[in-house]
Amino acid sequence: MTVTVGFIGLGLMGLGFVERLIAEGYAVVGTDLKPEARAAAERLGARTVASAADVAAEADHVLICVTTPAAVDMVVRGEGGILSATGRAGMVVVDHSTTDIPLTRALAESLAGAGIGFVDAPVSGGPEAAKAGALAIMAGGREDDFGRVAPILSGLGKATLMGDVGAGQATKLVNQTLVLTNYCVIAEAFRLAEAYGVDATRIPDALEAGHAGSNLLKSLMPRLAAEDFEPRGYARQVLKDLEMLHNATKDLPLAMPMAGQALTLFRLLVSQGHADKDGCAVVTLYPKG
């Protein structure tokens, strides 16, 4: 029998997930608050319904990818949420969103009370990696819950169980420390290359064999040179993740000056009206040499 995967959140990332799931042979039923997002999913071959509860009523397992922790909470515990559906014991809910750890643990507890498993599984790689099944998936949860959704996750990328519930989100904080500070560092390096008249589009190839080579460098340098700020992910989401990182670490005995500087830069970027541009638009805060 065909496994039906529910998908809640049909934005830039969600549509990438849906396209890949359909290519993997799953039936997909999804929902989103925006009619245009539902229409886009239907064009890919998914069927859409009115609410998260409707998704849960029809799916074997449910994946979530929404933009804020509050939205994740509404999807699970709010009116018309997953917990409103009945008779779903044995289902596993997978949260691919970037969600704070206390809420993640509370949602897992609420779902467990209804006999529903939970895996926090934030991702890295962006919409194109989602479409290609090349995401990095950092998971937290019980081994049996993870095992039940592992066949689905393996078609989306490399899924690694990092520990109990919350461990996926903790690993995502590490990921965001590396990636989001690197947005700022690459922007700075781009302006340096520009100031010396170096063709920045050739930088990734020139540095690939050394320690500076990275997937992000390959992705960002050509886009910075072209001033291509069309969103693969939004600056407002980068800021949300950096604020979450700040809140998660402020009471720990840690010094995170680079993450703090990135937070300041993205606060400036969003305050200047660039919330819906790609995160690489942070380069606009650096004056040209």
C-alpha cells in the first residue's frame, strides 16, 4: 500500500519537500494558510485540505515545516490542529521547523498523551536541497519513533538521530551558528575581493581544495556578484533563528561574539526593509570599496 505523508507548511521549503516526496512515490496530503501555497502544492501532485487536523486524519505520518515556533504550536495544539484529529495513535509527527527546545519538549509530551510519536528534525540545505533529497536532517526523539519515519526521511537527505527529543533542535543551533555567521563573513570576503578587482565568481573554485572551500561559498559568491537577493530563504527567518540562538544561549556560560555580531547585522538588515530578501542581502550593509 502507498504510504500517505501529511505535510503542513507549503512555503519555499515545504514545496521542495512535497516535490521530493511525490518523486519518492508517496501520496502527499497537505495544508497551508495561504491559498496560493495550496495551489502550488496541487500543481506538484499533492492533495490539499483545510486544516492540520484534516491532514492528520488522512496521513500515516505528518511532517511540519512552518516559519515560527508559535506556528508549530498552533499546528499541533491549536484549534484545528493535529491533536484535534482522533484515532491517530501510532502516527509520528516530524517537526522540520526551527523551534525552541522547551516548546519542542512540550509538544512531544502533548502528542505522547494522545499516543502520537514525535521527532524534532530541523534541516539545512534550502529548497533546492529539499527537491534533490540532499538535506542535512538533525533529529531528536525516541529510537522507535525515528525508526518508523526513517524510510521517509532517508528520501529527503541524510538523517542523523542525535539523541532524545530536543537534540535535533540543539544540533540546529550549532548549524545556525556556523551558517548564519558565515553569511556575514562571506559578504565581507566578497567586498574584499571586489575592492582588489578580483572576479569573486572564481573564488569558490580557487579555494575549493583548501580549508575555505564550502557549499555555502559556492552558493553565495556568484549571487553576491550578481546582486541576486531573490529569497531561497528569507532574511526575517535568519533573524528569527539568530534571536532564538541568542535566547537559547544567553543564560549559559558561553561567549558567542560572532553570533552576536551576526544578530546585530541581521537586525539592521530587517529594520531597513529587507525582511523578504534572501539572507545574502546582508552584503548591502557593507559599503563597496
